[in-house]
Amino acid sequence: MIKDRGVWIFISYSRQDADIARQIYDVLEDKANDIFLDTLHIRPGHPWNRKIHYALNASNYLLLIHT
């Protein structure tokens, strides 16, 4: 997940907005150095809390989806 320092985006959303979050991810994918979306970056059985904590600290933008 680490690339050269540039635009890092953490997408935060509730499960009811998962489709919207994925659509936004798809639009931004080529425009940012890295985008964190939990369903794509956390594998089943892996320590999700450490992964989220790392991604939040590494990101320089937080995209909050609230409906």
C-alpha cells in the first residue's frame, strides 16, 4: 500500500453506503497515489484494526461518506 508520498485517501463509510464507496473508489483510483477501501485492503482473518489504524495515519485525506 505504500507508494511515494502524494495523495493518499482513506474512504470511511457505513455498510449501507458500500456501493457508493466503491463507485467513488473507482473514479479516484487513477487520480491518487493510494486509496484505502477496507473491502479491498483487508483480507479475511487479518488484523483489521491495525490495518485501519495504519491507513488512517498514512492518509493525507479522509473522505467521509455519510448519508
